[in-house]
Amino acid sequence: MVISRDNRYFQDTYQGIPLLGYTEMFCKMLQHPNIKLLLNTSYSEIAQDIHYQRMIFTGPIDSFFQYKHGPLPYRSMRFQMETFHNEWYQEVGTVNYPNEYDFTRVLEHKHLTGQLAPKTTVTFVYPEHYTPGVNEPYYPIPRKENSLRYALYKKDAEKIRDKVLFAGRLADYQYYNMDQAVARALTLFQQIAEGSV
């Protein structure tokens, strides 16, 4: 099925990435004195040690509630990076491989960043089944039975919304592109500032 003849990854009218990239953007955010970064730490390991008036939880909502309604299924991914001794590997930043390949897409980041180098590094993206504690959840799986299970967790979340707000791809159990994730965060912060949540 052809959506359009637009060969860009997204069909949005305006597309872009932060001038210095997402890494620099997140590094600047993490420099805030109110942010403490803990790596390789799950929320359940430190829940009793964290004191807060109100928290925004962006992890898997089922894990927050200790899987009381059963686990929500997610799709995970494995990233394999390879460097090639030629200037370019492919003609565009992202090429999708939906059917006959083990990987689902190949990313060549130089197309997005404007870097110039005689070599190129690409990322092959392989889909994987998500297993808690083994790999990372990336994509919710939109099926009726999963939506019904998520609705149980959402009902639990509503009961504690004066202390904990849930937002993001894993907490909302909804696929967001990066612009949608940022819009979700900004909207939530505006609602908090206005006192509507």
C-alpha cells in the first residue's frame, strides 16, 4: 500500500531534530540540580527510598503496579551497529525492511546530522520479544485484550493521581513518535501549572 510518494520517514510537513542532537539536549536537561540520574536501577529497587510530593512516572505502568493485572506485552529491539569503509551505505537516513529480512530497518545517522566522514556507521534494528529484566520495552502491542488490561492499570492510576501522574509511551501504553512524546510532556506540565491535574 502506498501512502504517498513522499520518501521521507515521516509524512509530517515540518521535520527536524535538535540542532546539536538529542544526546546534547538530554545532557543539558540532566544537568539541572533537581535531577539525580541513577543507571541500571529499576523503580521498584528504590521506591521506598524516594520521597516526593508528586511524581511523574514514565516507565511501564504494569511494572509500577507490580503486574497485579498481569504483564502488558511490549515489543523490544536489538541494535547492531556496523561501520563501513565507504562514505555512504544507503541513499537516505532510514530504510524499512518489513518482510523478508531479520531486521526491520537500517539507520544511517549521517543523513540526519549532516556529518561528513570517509566512513559511515549504520544501525541494523532487529525486533525482539520483550522479557522483563532481559531487554527493554519499546513498543506497546495494540490489541483489544492488551487495551482491556491497560484499562485496569489506568483505573488504578486514577486513584493515585494526586501523588503520581503517568505519561509517556510505556506509562500510557501508547505509541508516540518523538514529537508526540514531547507534546505529551509539555501538555502535562501545562496542566500541572494550571492545576487541572
